[in-house]
Amino acid sequence: MIFYFTGTGNSAWVAKRLSTILNEPCISVTECTGSPYVYNISDQERILLVTPVHSWGPAVRMVQFIRNLKINGYNNQPVYLICCCGDDCGYTNRIVEAELKKKDIPLNGYFSIQMPNNYLLLPGFDVDSKTVERSKLDNADRRIQKIAEAITNHHTTALYTQGSLPYLKSRLVYPIFARYFRKRISFYATEACTKCGLCVRTCPSGCITLTGEEGAPVWDKKGECTQCLACLHLCPQRAIEYGNITKRKGRYHHPDYFKK
Ligand SMILES: Cc1cc2nc3c(=O)[nH]c(=O)nc-3n(C[C@H](O)[C@H](O)[C@H](O)COP(=O)(O)O)c2cc1C
């Protein structure tokens, strides 16, 4: 089984490509409800976790999923991690490995794929140019084939981009992001908003309601926003901003992303 989380569609696309090549079903973790979420695994199965890299760690929603997961019938079936990053992943693998270890589940392999960047919320960060975006999407398919081969042949390979200063990025920056940055919600809709509700339907964390003035979207500040930026990137009117930082920046979503 392939479990994935996605904001702007990259990880969903990767999960679906792997699902086709490896003949494994896939499901979004946002559909895995129940506390705990119980998954019955068969003897010959394997588990793949596909997540975007957020601040050099796994998307917080993927961590929450792992913590809430109970696998019935687990008997050392292999578990793999596939990270979708814009550039590099730091110790995302080690963070996931530590979460699995709490459940006595080893991580048998980890991989990364560079996909178009969707991070905008700090100065100096923007979406990729169209040329870089195209080349990342073209290369991604070859990378997915290699990852699928490695998984099929039980090879541990070096198909993972850690990048520089992983300790600083993943052990210092990621915890601050996960604990504090995520809670600072500065999203708002501009006058271009048509109140179509797409942001409400695409938010994987259910943080948005159309309860503002004349049905405008409102972000629940106490909610569990993962800062995946789906709302901002997918808005067809480009009506969603985050403070002033996103005003002159681009927007991105995977070309095959299904708009709800
Ligand atoms: C909050 C946030 C933090 C990010 N941090 C990183 C990062 O540390 N390293 C990186 O290479 N890409 C980073 N990115 C880019 C995403 O990992 C990348 O674009 C990914 O493919 C998005 O996947 P998705 O479309 O499934 O959401 C970040 C994106 C967001 C929204």
C-alpha cells in the first residue's frame, strides 16, 4: 500500500506513478480516518510513505499519520519512504525512521525526487522558472523508474539528496517550523476572490471555512494548518496571499493535479 500526503499535487502524482509501476494501491493519508487508523497488511505486501519535504522534515500531517497508524499483521514487511523536495531533504529520512522505530517498525529504504518548488513564505524563495519546472518534471519520471526498480529488487541505493548542513536544517529549523511557524497563519483572500470554495475543498487539514464577509474564506488560526500552500497555489483567481510576502511571487501546482 502507498500512503501519501500532498499539498500541490507533486507527491500525489509520484504516489500514483509508483502505484502504476509497482501495482500497489495508493491512498491519501487525509482519507485514513479513525483513531488509531488500523491497516490490515498481508504477508507479501510492502508499505510506501510518500511525503513532501517541509523545512527539511516530513510534512507534519505525515508524522501525525505515522503516530496514529496501527498495522495489523505486521511481520517485517518492508517499509519505504519517498520524499518529494524542491532541492534537498536534510534528515527527513531519519525523522521518519525515528517515528517508525517508536512502533518497532524499521525503515527499509528511503529515496528522494526533486519536484517543482512550491515554497514562497520566506524572502528569496519563489516557484521555479518554467524551464526548471519542465526539466524537474521530465527528470522525475526517470527517477521514479529507478526508485521502483530499487524497491522491486530490494536494493538500498543512494537515490536520496540530503544536501548541505542537514543537522542545522533538520534538527534546528524543522522543529521550529513544525512547532511555531506553522501556527502563524497570515493567509487572506483579496477582492479577486469569487467565494467558489475551492480552497475549502482542497485544504487537506480542513482549516478553511467560508464564514467571512459575504462568504469569504477564513483560516482557522487554532486549526492544524500544515502550510502545504495548496489553498494559495490552487486558487483559480490568484486571490489568496500570505501577508505581503507572496504578492509578487509565482504560483504552482502539478499539471495533473485534480481540482476538486
Ligand atoms: C512549508 C514548505 C516547506 C518546504 N521546505 C522544503 C525543504 O526544506 N526542502 C526542499 O527541497 N523543498 C521544500 N519545499 C518544497 C516542497 O517540498 C516541494 O515543492 C514538494 O514537491 C511539494 O510537494 P506537494 O506538491 O506534494 O505538496 C517546501 C515546501 C513547503 C510548502
